[in-house]
Amino acid sequence: MIASERKFRFCEPDNESEKHFMNIGLLPLEHHHRLLKIAGETPACRWDGSESPAAWRSRAKETLSDLLGIPEIEKHRTVPVMQVELNRVDEEIGCREIRFRFVTEEQVTVPCHLLIPKDAHGPLPVVLCLQGHSKGMHISLGRPKYPGDEETCHGGDRDFAVRAVKEGICAVAIEQRCFGECGGTEKGPDCRQAAMRAILLGRTLIGERVWDISRCIDVLCERFTDYIDPNRVMCMGNSGGGTATIYAAAMDERIKIAIPSCAVCTYADSIGAMLHCECNFVPGVVKAFDMGDLCAMTAPRSLVVVSGARDPIFPLDGAKACVALGQKMYDALGVPDAIAHVVGDGEHRFYANDAWPVIHRMLDTL
């Protein structure tokens, strides 16, 4: 054996120091998780009190807009032309239903259903209902289409629009990109390839969903003010719908009450800790924010964070950390009661009976 071979051959470590050196290596996923925890401690856009909340929010919003790819999406903005496709009374729910479709960017349309309580008098609050990572907006409407939908709709209180009408609120079920009519299938959402292609284009799929939410608010405020009050716009969703809700509320100040469910959690404890759909990811976001910073960006507007006590994919401890971070901004702005954390006794689902009394309390302040 030549000297070079002897020098670089593998052998058992001779002492404890060498053994330690050979055992400290981390696999890539472990290394990334360690870095996520470090990044979440001091992201660049965290408010530290050295600037006014208004100045901080302006800076944070610009940074988040860039991370979501909003400038790239805006290049393809077009007039949000709207077409009504259905106008009827739904006796079963007890509402008037208007199905409409609008253009959100060039050659991209979004179908929606507006539900108005049957005996409504004058403009009412309206809530945008964002289904989670599911087969489509029919879940929010409580209208099962495929096997398993019945339990999804009703077993986890995910029929948001139906419950909103019962609470005397107008509701809009909006089809999010890659779900249902906007690219999903009978088997479920089809996000993976779209999320990756969006990144190639300098966009993100979550940014596109946030963009569609804001354009839907445009349409509501321009075309439906006989039914909805533009000053009492809310947004709610569970899981993936909750993720879209918290990002949309951070970006669009017209959302006066945000109700993200089973979605608010530190990145290190949720999407950075286990397998999640690619549509949850925003490249580089942890360098600037953790999700608690997005909670702070919603202040002083109302925020109702909903969690499951035993949610396995958005753990409660991570959710509590985000709410505590957001609470600091609400305290600084003198509105400590405008943020609330509702914890349901269960896993990954919405908790309507727990959340709606808090939502009504928040509505009473508008």
C-alpha cells in the first residue's frame, strides 16, 4: 500500500475526540431544521421598538410583497371583469346565492359564490371563506361532491360559508388556485408542479392566492355594496386556507378581522419540521419573518387565531409563540384585546362554536 492510500484510508477512531468528531454530522433535513430554529429567533424584519409601528409595517409589507412575488404577479394585472353565472335563492341554507367569476390577471379567472342571508336588511359584514388543502370550495359551501367530502365539510366545521349565513353574515366561497375548479382533481388539490413553476417565474403559489383574495375584495367593494359592508370585510380559513388568510391579512388592510385556523405556527415547528405541500413555502421567508411577525403585521386590526389543542402538524406550542409575539404589537398600539387565541379540544380542524362568539365580539368593535 502506498503512503497516500495509508493516509486517507478509513479506520476506527483512536480516541474520544476523534469519535466525537465522527458522530456530530447532521443529515441535510436535520441541518436545515437547526438553521430554521436559529433564523426564527431574530429574523431581519422583526419589530424591535426602534421605529414606529406604522414605519415598521410599511417596511415589512414591502419585504413580504417581494418574497411572495407580488410585483411579478402585478405585471400581469388586468381589469377585474366580473360575470354573474347564477342568481337564486337557496331555501335549504336560507340565503340568496350569487355565483360569479372574475378575472384576476391575464387569462386567469376565479369562480366564487356569494351567500347573503335571506332576510338581510342593508349591507352586512362579509367573510371570505378559504377552504383548506382540499378538493375545492364546495367544502366551504357544505356541498359534498366526492367520497369523503361529507366528513370533511361537517365533521370539522369546514363548511364556513353555511355557518356564516347562520350567524347573519354574508359569505364568499372563493376557489383558490390549484383547488377544485382552479386546477384540482377529484383526488384533491394539485399544487406541486404549479408551486415549483411559480418559483421559476419569481412568484409563489401562496402569493398568487393572496393576490386573488385582494382582487375578490376589489370586486365585492365595487359591485356588491348593496349587500356587503366594505368596512367590515373578514377572512377565514382552516389549514391551507388559514395560511392564505394570515398572509392576506398581513398584506391587505381592508381585511378588518382575520380568522386563520390550524395554520399559525412557527415555521420551525410546522412546515419546517415535517412533510407539507409545496404551496406552503415562500423562498427565503424565514430570513425576514416568522409567522408571529405576520400576526404583528395585522395589528391594530382584529386577529382571531384558532388552534387545535392536539394538532399534529401545526403544534399548539408553536402557535402560542406566534400569538405571544403578535400580542406585543397589539399592546404597543393600545389594542391588547384585538388579538385572541381560540384553542379547540381536538386536532387539525376548525372550531366554529368556540370561534364565532369571539368573532362577534370583534365585529362589535368595528
